[in-house]
Amino acid sequence: MSATHLPAEELAATVHGRAIPIDVQDPAERGFRQTLLDIYVPRYGADWENFLDSGVAYARIDADRMFTFYMPPEAA
């Protein structure tokens, strides 16, 4: 699996590795679940927790390789 985070044109982070499923109902993943709630409930409302419990799939990437790119805006 590969993923790229590109918050702005001057910064990119790309990771390549294996996708490992995360069960947000598992008590061992309580911290991850709470992080999702802390981020998305304020944005989308309390009903977002119903979405989280509707069977959506989450995975983390166990990275084999990671690449970054940074170019300061003044250099562009």
C-alpha cells in the first residue's frame, strides 16, 4: 500500500508498506478510536460516531519506505 500526504505544494510525505487492518471496536484500539472522534465529531457532528460504527474500514501502514519532499515557498 502507498499513501501520500500533501498538505501544501511545498511539502509531501509518501509512505510505502503493508496495510494492517484496524478494528475500531477492539478495546486495544481505544486510543485510535478516540482520536477519530476527537477530530471528526467537532467537524461533522455527533452522528459521525454512528458512521464510525457502521462498518467502515481503517488500516495503518507498516512502512517499508518513506519519502519526503520540502521546498520552502520562497524557493518556488
